[in-house]
Amino acid sequence: MKKIIASLILVSALAVQAQSSGSFSGGLQQIGDAVSSSTNWTAIAGYGHSTSGNKSLLFADIAYNFNQNVGIVGGYDYLFGNGNSQANIVKGGVTLSLPMHPFAFLGSTFATNITCTPFVADLLATPKNSGAGIGNIMTTGVNFDVYSFKNFELGAGVQIEKRTGQGDWDGSYYLVHLAISRKF
């Protein structure tokens, strides 16, 4: 149900933008301008490997946060292994996160300033040529803020995801990622 609601919200926003600007591409341009000038996005790239079999993936995602706890994410996956490769043409959904300072109890300034953000995301993915239709990706992980400059933050983290409805690519994957965020 969450997937359907998220998809409807995104399609509705695109339709409203298109109507007010006179064209669909004008609406996309307005959305792009809003995201590029906003202060609450994260770009993520990483690598993952399946827990069984010899399957790997490379991914790139963009997350846009409505606040520090709720956002949307869209991205691209390139899956490969066992002589096969596949690109997920569409991947997107809802993400929930909770920034925290897990080492604040130690009392040192360095430890207190370390921010980690556990997150969970539920994504739809359309696999290419699998015949499986729309699949689902559930991912859970943590991102650590590593270095701050101006209003940007470099991060690194780990996550595990479970893919279903992805044909030969179904299963669990361990992932590592690097991220750059523009903070609130």
C-alpha cells in the first residue's frame, strides 16, 4: 500500500507541475530546480554482493528528505554475475531515517559529534528482461557522517537489502556505500 501511495504522490506532483507550467518538461524543470536549490538531498553510490550465489550490484541513488525522518529515493542498479547483467530501469520509493549521536555517552567532543543515521527504505524496481514485472527492494542500513564542509556532509555506510520479484536476482545482498549530503 505504501508503494502505491508514494507512486501516486509522485505522479500527482508531476501532473500538477505540468499543468501549471504548460508542459510536462516544464514541470520536470521546475521540480529539478527545486531539488537542486534545496538543502535536504543525498547522493549515494555503492557496491553490493549477494549472500548466496555469485551476484553483485553497483548502484546510484538520490534521496530527497521532506524532513530529517521521511523522504523519497530514486535510483539505478546495475546487477551482474554468472555471465548475466541487468539494469533496473526504475527504482524508487519511501525512506525513513533517524539521525542520532550514538557515542555521546563517552563525553569526548569527537565522539559526541559523530552522527549516524539508521534508515529503512521500501522501493519498487522494474527489472529489465526478467519477465517478473515490478519487483520490491527492502533495504536497511546505517550511514555515518565522516566529514563536514560548508553545508555538505560526506558519509559512508553499510546496508542489507532483500530483493523479491526480480527473477534471477531475488535474494539478500550486503552493500557498502559512499554519500554526499546537503543538510537542512
